[in-house]
Amino acid sequence: MAGDRGGDDGRGAALDAVLAAYELKEERRTGWQLRGVDDPESVAAHSWGVAYLLVTLGDRFREELPEVDLDRALRLAVVHDVAEAETGDVATRADSTADAVDREAKAAAEREAMADLAGPLPERVRDAWEAYEARESPEAVLVKECDLLDTCLQAVRYERGDRYDPDRGDPDAFREYDDLDEFFATTEPRLRTDAGRELFGAVRERYRTARDE
């Protein structure tokens, strides 16, 4: 039926935007691919991990972020990487030999993608993404902390499962960092809270134990 793709109420356009965002279920995280991880997680799986950290450990940040609204933070977590449905995932690197990311170009591309993806949807979708990008609210700070910690937790999972093989990945990804060490090197200096740093230390200890076995 012709009305299936967007009547006067815009339902068709909204569904098309949701379908476009579902690409995140298939978009693999580039950092894991560089290191030859077998069947690496998708961006959507990462977003779930961030949301689960908020639900399970979010209260640990209340001393430093007393006004944080965990329900609002969950909204930010769900949409924080939606733009990558169009732009793809770009890995953050600590290796000094890696190509530098043009952050302004990346931000512009993601903002353009969100204008497309969130255009037919309620304003709260775009507002949540913009709030996360601004990093000014306690919710945005918390989501970013969990975003960083989720990557480290996933590294523990891959290390424990012996899930990666440098021969399958990009040899350049192992120039300055062995194993999955670079993910911890990119995370540590970006954490903003004591709670985040404490959790990071505990996760890193588990990673090193698994790596050195």
C-alpha cells in the first residue's frame, strides 16, 4: 500500500529511520577487527553493554555525580552511537604510528548523520544524542565513563576466551601495544571520575591476569 511509506502522520518515515539505525546491529566495532577478534561485537552490542553498566553500577558514581538521573542516562546510552549506522565505527588509537582521526570532520559527519536518522523521530532522540556529545550534564559524563569501561570489559572477555589472532588482524595494530593493551591505554587518560578509575583498575587487573596466564 502506498500509505505504508509515510502518511500524513509521518509513521512511515519514522519506521524507515528506525530501520536505518538497525544497521548498528550489523556494524562491527573496528578496534576489534584490527586485532583479528573472531566474530567481534557489533556497535549495538556495545551500546547494550553501556546501558547495562548504568543499570548495574551507576549508583557507584553518585558521590561525584549526585544529581545524575539514571533513567535519562539510559536514554543517552541507547542513542550515543546511533550516528555510526551511517558513518561507521572509527577506532580510537593510542599508537603514535596510527593515522590520526580528524575529529572535526568526524563530528561533522556524525551530526549530519543524526540529522538524517533522527529527523522523523521525536525530538528526544536528537536531544539525547546532542546532550551526550556535549559532555556537560552528569548523565553525559556517566555514559562516557561507562562507554570507556565497557570496551575494557569486552577486552577481558576476548582475552579470557582467546578470541583474537594478530595474524587475522592488521599487523600495524600491534606496533606499539601487544595483545589488547591499547584499549586500556586509550581508556585510562579519558576517565573523569574516581569511581570510573577505580572500576577501571579492577577491570585491568582481570585483563592482566587473563593475558598473563
